[in-house]
Amino acid sequence: MKKTKLVVSLLSASLLFAGLTACGGSKGPTEIVQFSFSVALDTGYTSLKVDDTAQLVITENVFRESIEKSATKKSAPGVREAGEADDPVARSYIYQTSDEDVLTVDANGLVTAVSSGEAFITVIESTEEVTRRLRIDVYAEDPFEGIASYSDSVEQKAEILGKLEKYAMDEGLTGISLYENGGYVMYNPRVQKGVENYITGYGFGILAEGNITSDLSSETKAEWKKYYHSASSSDPRNINMLDAEGSQVSDLGSYISSSYWSTKMNAQKNGYDWYPSLAKENRPIAGSYDKESGVFTEREDQISKSSWYKFHVRTGEDGVKFRTLSDKSPYKDFNNRDVTIDDYVDAFKVLLTQSFGLYRGAELAADTSYGIVGADAYYAGTKEAADIDDALFDSTVGIYTGEDEGGEFLVFNMVNPVTPFYAMYGLSSSLYQPLARDFLAAMGGDGGVKAGLEKYGTFISGTSGNLATPVDTILSLGAYVLEYWEEDKTIAFMKNDNWFENSLPGMSNQYRIPGVKIAVYPGAQTDNTLIIKEFLDGKLDAAGLPTIDYIKQYRNDPRTTTTTGDAVFKLNINACTPERWEELFGENGVIDQTAKANYWDVKPWMSNKNFLRGINFSIDREQYAANRGVIASNQYFSSNYMIDPEGGLSWNASDEHEAAMADYYPDTFGYNLTAAKIYFHQAVAELVEAGDLELGTKTNPTEIEIVIEWMNPSDSVDFGEEIAEYIESAFNSSYVSDGKVKLTVVNHDGTSNYLDVYYKHLMVGQFDLGFGSVSGNSLDPLNFMEVLKSDNSSGFTLNWGPDTSVLSPNLIYNDRPWSYDALWAAGDSFAIVSGGEAVPVISYLDANFEILSDGRLQVTVVTKEFDTADIQSMLLAICIFATNDPEEYSDYVEIYAYSDGTTDTDEEGLESSWDRVVGEDGLVTYTIVFDTFATSYMMSKYPSPAIAGFDSYIKVIIPLLGIEDEGVFDTTFLYFDEWPEPAEEPTPAPAPAILH
């Protein structure tokens, strides 16, 4: 007999319900019973190891509209008696497997893993034939041990990214995506676009390939009438990209900057090509480099990975000159100053000198994917530097210069082997363009480069107003030169007629627009229609359609176009338990430290996965996006992310991404109101059972809330009210709790500084949900997934909850379980793995120090190191450091002790020593003694140090990956704020230094 089934395909813990009519007379039903159930393994995971078994656990949820109670019951497999938990129907279940070769299930719901693979268990509630499927991964191998590297092929990286994306979505680490920042944009007819159809990841080519065909009549300044006129809602008062934390300063900086390689529209006008800009070669050249002779040997294979790359660069002899339109001294003296090879290196010296405090410098020093060998060591060694330490840089950082018949060249030693394409991509940042060190020094005066950087790209104020504006304090190497800056009103750029690219082959018809004027409208922060009104009034060349009313009126207007975006905006999630929040953000938090009085009110429902799934599926993104003229999306990545940039494959179009999204309703952009209600219902039941929530009554419901932190001043109205309506209407429906729990969504507006939502809320755990987005690295989406790691190694983690360093049986790759961090690192470059978890090359298990009776200082460190054919590691040096100035480190001092038994203050090793002993358990104990001069100097200079501690420098050899690093900064393994009392009894000096 043919029967009808109600099937709702959800996540691995999905739920189903049916409306049941109780038996009665012909006049109709006397009551309605709503029934749902979920199925999970009793292990709590979605995987099993071969030969292991797990019991299916069915959680039944019954709601009868005519009675006063809703019931939840976990039932054993099989038949349940009618009437239990207020359910008048006897429930029985049938279990089926999709592949008996992978796993089996018996009549009682006992699942047995047979062989590696994936299979589905189908559970059928026989009375209603309500069906649900549970996907189970079966693996055979134990967690990985050793060196793991799976980054050699696009196929490997795509498979790993798919696994990571699915895991992260299931765990709530990707946040709740809302929309992609493309949509409807209107252009003035006088704007001649480079192409009529928007190119993903490139745009319309308006500046590079476009033109302005007529004057803008509303422009009062004659020379600006053919400038491209755009708008901004805020003025950053700064154009220093080296210290930029958000996108606004970087976007402004793009007008005046160049990079080693850049992109331009292809001949077919359906994509873009890479071309050398400051570099001369189409791709960096792979090979090897002899530091002693300065000779680079080109490798025959220019396709596979290498750690060494060389390329020639353009200098003043090739027409590369710094530009400024300043008419003030000393700034004007640098106009048309030739770029030299030293300017290329100085860019890195400035970025990486830690005492300069540049945001992007810290980022480069911590880069473990596209970083440069020795950058972290130089950064660590310049914490207190008054100026650039040229000698330390030259001896530490893997950047070298030379000259041959092709001209002057750079050589880079990358921290990881990469292909020539990714070497080009990793080095193609305008942050690395040449930097005029003498310009900074001239601005800094007696304070030198460091003082000059504080003024770089900013306004310099005096008692009678601005002494200088960014027009004076920045130099250009780009297609445009900064021409004018009036705070909160106007920013203007003039075409750079002396730009070196103008004379490059094929570039003569590029950048024809004579300038760019950006009008600043602070009022647009509270009135999202202000900019479109200015456009319609003839004052601007472009504006997005901000509301549904404007979309309806103008979407068919010939001036209107559609674009894709470069970022997906999300409600980021704080899914911490109170204990986890304390660990991350408490008084001694590992991410940020918070005073007890300012602890966030951590809500138990925010760490309930079903509650978060309910929120996710309650939002009608298609309608939400349509109301705002943006692109609906429930995906983590925007359209411009490419898994195979050389082959032109977008990540969102890949099979691996499609598989990761399969359970998230991609056809409706993640919207399923039925699913949302079921998940909310299940969440309430779980919270009640756990004692985290008490049901009220229909007339006096228990009230709970969640807080959403928004970005801009009017966001609670412009964005928040509709989101609140979606969530509240789903949760507060009768099905979820019969009106016994009421949820209120509280929206908090942002501020005029859009970065506040990040630095005051999302990055420090002060939110339940928070609006924001991080984007970048669009040609390497796997690398970008670092932002989901819970250790915040990227500096951009916005979602908090599970510890991603811990092995999870829900994350299976290559027939074994992994932690998120370990699998990410193995796919990105390499990982040192133990028990499926990433481990450091050296672990510090114990550390302490004492002042010996003779006045020397002794440090004892216990480590776990590697000494195998695959990897060797050991300590090479430590340093004691201290400062009384925790903000500027102005009086910072460090003294080193080396593995040869000497220190900086005892080069003969007469009083100092270094002892290394390997124990039977494989642990290594170091006993290191600083001489009396070092000890007395530090104790007298810093009797009560604000910050003091010990740093470590290590040796690492990994033959498989070609890594052989010595003297690499590792970590600060011990902090202290007071000196111990000297030992009363004489302490024998340790034996002379011996390497065991």
C-alpha cells in the first residue's frame, strides 16, 4: 500500500513532527497532538571506529494543545506504551542501514561499525512513518602521530576544507550568515564601466579600465568635475595601511599604493589576469640561495613548491618614484624621489620592528603560512628598540638583495614551501611596497623613524589648527596621489601622471579617470538613505539601493546594476559555557582579561546547539536581503573565494562545499521555519532536563533573552528589528513551549566607530550574538579558516565556544579523527601531531627560577622535545627580560644565555652555565645559570618590574619539509613580577654545558 511520509531533512541531530488527530466522533478531532523525535548515538558523536558499537537513542517530544504540559522522554528502542508522556499513540521504530558493508543496525537500534566509509541509519516511526536519517562516519585508524602535510594538491586541500567547513558549521564556529555585501548599485550614466557584467573578485573595472565621459554639473570645483565621485559614511582621519585594523583605511590606501604583482581584466572581459607591477617577472623564480656567496640558483622545476624565491624589482631607474602634492617642508622634498632597492627592504624592517607597534607588523610576524623565515625572531628581538635594528634584521630575516644582468633583485626565504603562484599571491600585498625610511625620519625629527611613524598618513595638529594633513604625511606609489583632505567632508585623489605602470606594455589605456573624490556623510550612519538621495540629486557617481522601497522603484532603472560581494556578514556566536568563558575571558583569560564586575552574563541556551540551530533556520534570508538590496547567503565564504585560482574554480561551486552545505537548506538560503521550531522545542526540553531552565505558565512564562551587538548607530532599526522578529516569532510559537517560555531579542546599536563592535564585543566575549565580518585571502580559503581557531592565532577569531585544539570524533579525515587545529595546519602547510592534536615543537611542562646564595640566577625548565628521524627540536638560548613601562617598553632590557654556557655578560662562561639532561621518560631538563653581573643588573634596574619573564629560542629540523631553523623565537615560557629571596645555603654550580 502506498503511504505518505512527512520527511524533514535536517542536521545529524534533526527532528521531525506530525500533527495527530485523536480518535473521536464524526464531528472531528477532540485534540491535536504534535510529535517530534530526534536520533543520536549514545556516544554523542557522529562517528564510530571499526568494530565499535553504539546505541541509537531516540528523544521523543510530545505537545498536546489541549493540556497544560509538554513532555520530553528519551526512550529505549522498540515499542513504547500508549499514554506515556501524554502521548496517546504507541510508538515503534524500524531501523535500516544504507550500507551493511560499512555499518549495521539491529532491531534494537544497536549500531556496529564494519568498515571505513560513511553510511546512513534511517529510523522510521512506524505508526506515522515519520522518517529521519543519521549520517555516521566509520573510521579504522587511530589518531595521527607524527608530521602531517596534505597541502600538495588542490584536491587534498578541497577535501580538507570541506571537512573543516562542515565541522565548523555544525559546532557554530562559522556564526549565522545573513548576506553577502553585493547587491544593487546605481551608476551615473557618465561613468563608462570597463565591462557591463560584474566580474567576481574584480568588479566592473571602473578605475582601471573605465572612464568618465562628461562633467558632473553639481561639482563646483572645475578640476574635479571629471573625477569619479563616491561617498563614505565616516572619515578615518588616517591613511596609514601599515597600522590599519579595518578595511576602510586599506581601501583608501589602495588608491596610492602598488604591489609586486597586480591584476587586470583579461582580453575576454570575463575574468582577470595577474601581471608584474613592481616585480619584473611574471612569477617569482623558485630555486636555492647561498647566503655566503649571494648566488641564487634557479630550479628547473617551476611548478612544484619551494621555500626560496627570487624576482627582479623596478627602482628609480625604471621610473618608480615616490609622489606627494605637499607644498610644505620637509614633505615636498620627497616628491619624485627615486625608489631604491633599500626601500623595498625597509618596508619589512619598519613593519617588523615591534617597538613601532604596527598592527600589520604583528600580523606578518605571526604568519605561519606565507610568512618569512626569521620575521618572528626579529619582531621578538625589537620589543624595546628605539629604532630599526639593521644588524639584527640582516642576520635574522630571510630577505636578501642582489644585482645581476637583469637588474636589482630580492630573494625571499618563505616559512613554508609554496608553489610559484602562491609565492606570488602571498607576497602581493601593498603593505610590502617600498617605504621611504628617510621620509619617516624627517617627520620624526629627533625621535627618528619611530616618531615619524606616529605621524605617517595622519593629521598633525598644532595650537592654531592642523600643521599638516595626510596630503603632507603620506607618499604615493600608486595610480593616484592624495590631493585634498578636509575632515568629515572631502577626500580627493589626483591621477599620478608619473606612475611607473603608465609606461608598462599593455597599460597605456589604463587609469584614464583623472581623479577620485570621496564625499563624507556622517549622517549616513543614522540615515541609510542619505547617500542614495545624494546620488539621485546628481552629486555622486554611484550608490547602493539600501531599502526595499528603493529596490522596487529603481531595480529596473537602466542605471542599476548588480554585483557580488567580497564578504558575508554574520551574527557571530558566543557559545561559551560559563566555565569556557572564564577560561577565555575571565580575570586570567587566555584571550582577554576581564574584571569580575564586567563579566558577561553567559546564558546556558547560547551553548545549546539546538537553540543555535533554531536561530539559524528561523531567518528568512531571501526576504531579509531583498529588504536591504544585498545578496542572501547562508554560506561562510563569499562568491570571490577560489579553491583553485589558477583553474578558476570558486569554492562555493565545488563538490566539497556542496556536501558540507547539504544539511543546511541551501535552496532556501538556510530558512526552514518548521525546522527552527522543532530545534527550539528540543532545546527547551534539553535545558529543562539539565536544570538550566524552568518552565513557567502560559499566563506567567519564564522570560529569557539574547543580546545582539550591532555595528553602526542605527543598526538596531535598520537590521536588528527584522532579525528579532524572525527569532522571536519562531521561538515564541505555541509549538516550542506552549507559551511557557518567552524569548526576547535585545538589540544594541553600534557606534560611529564601526570597529567598536569587534574590539569591545566580539573579540573580548562581550556578546551573545554580534554583527560583523572578517574577509581576506580570497585565493586561499583553507588558509583563511585559521580565523575559526579558538586560540585566536589569526587575531581575528569572532566566534567562541568549543576548544578547537581538542580531538573530535566528529571530524574524520583520511580514515582517522582529528582536532580542527591539527587538520587545518596539515592542510595549510604542516602539523606536528600527537593523538590527533597539534602539538608544539617544544612543550614547556615546568619552569621556575631562583637566586642562588652566591648571587647568580638559576632557571630550571622541563620540556618535551622531539628527537626522531622526522623531527628534532631543542632549546638553543633563553633570555631574561624586564621593563617598568608596560605600554611603550621604553626601558626594556634583555640578557641572553646560550647553549654553549655563556651569557651576554659572561662571554667566557666563567660564572654562567647551561646543562641539558634527557630523562628516561624522554623529558628534557635544562638547568641554566646567569652570572652575577646579569643578575645584579636586572634586579637593581627593575626591583619591582611591571613585566618580566623568560623567552626561549629554539632549533628545529624537519628533513621532510626542508626546515632547518636555528635561533627561532618560540615563546615566553615564564612571567614574574617579583624577585625571589636568595637561597640561604650555598648551591653547587651545575656542571659545564654539555649537549646530551
